[in-house]
Amino acid sequence: MPYTRRLLTVCLALLIVIPALVSAHLIEVVAGHKECFFEDLHKHDKMTVTYQVGGGGQLDIDFWLTDPELRVLGKQIRQTTGSLSITAEKDGRHELCFSNQMSTVTDKMVSFNVHGVIYVAGDDIVAPVEREIRSLANGLLAVKDEQEYIVVRERTHRDTAESTNSRVKWWSILQAIVLFSVVGWQIYYLKSFFEVKRVI
């Protein structure tokens, strides 16, 4: 009975904590600017940031993550999608930034998730069921990230297909107008060959 109660407590704690630790964001990074966010972490806390660019220009963005002493923990330059995981070495505010400073014209739409695992003393000694629950929770987060990536890619491909369809439609209309204009001109021109001209 105590084991079942403990398992139930762990499951409820995970159901309460996981939504608080997972936060999805969609931001617009203006051309020539950067957007920074902060996470307060304690020593041994784990954090994973996943992102993807959903719109704008070449679909690339610069991303970096710094510790409280502004030491760069990870940097990714001109990536469409990426993931970065860290384990905090010290307490403090960790900064994650998305930069669109390489672009002077195009704004970028960036979707990103921040996942965290809070370190608890004695966390190394866990029951096999707790370990499996944590493994399943991490698997669910990975599936959620992949689904969000697929949604962003689908939106991008749909926009491209709609743009292409619109261009094909207008090109077809222009061709029809040119075709009827040429046909009308040819009829008028050929008709002039068959007219009888009288000289008085």
C-alpha cells in the first residue's frame, strides 16, 4: 500500500510539474534585432531549448545560450531548427537569445520550447517505476516537439503551395489575354488581305 501511494504521488506530481516546465512560444524577431529570454536555474538543473523558424527569408536564425556570468554555453548560427541541452553549473539567470541581426529586411517567426528538469537531492536513487515514468515524460516531450515542428513545416509548405497556385492562376489569365489579343489581331490582319481595293 505505501508503494502504491508513493507511485500515485509521483504520478500526480509529474502531471502538475510537467506543464509548468514545458512552455511553447511563438515570437517574431524583427529584422536587425534580437530577442532574449531568461530562465532562473539552480545548480544541476537541466534545461533543453528546441526551436524552429516558421517564416521569413531563408528560414534561418542565430541562437545562443549564456550562463549567469555571460559565458556562452552553446551557439548555433543560421540554423532553421535546432536543440540545445545544458546542465546548470551554477545558480542564476541563464539567457537564451534569438538574433535576426544578419537580416536587414525580413522578419522571422520563431517557435521555441523550453523544457526543464529540476534537480532534487537524492534524485539518483529512484525506483524503477519512477525512472520509467520520467523516461515516458521525456519521450512525450520529444513527440510534442516533433509535432510542433511538423505543424510549422506544414504551414510553410502550404503557404508556398498557395503562393505557387496564385502565380500559376494569374500567369494563365495573362496567357489567355495575350492569346485572344493575338487571335484578334491575326483575324484583323488576314481580313485585310481579302478586302477588295478599288482604284478610281
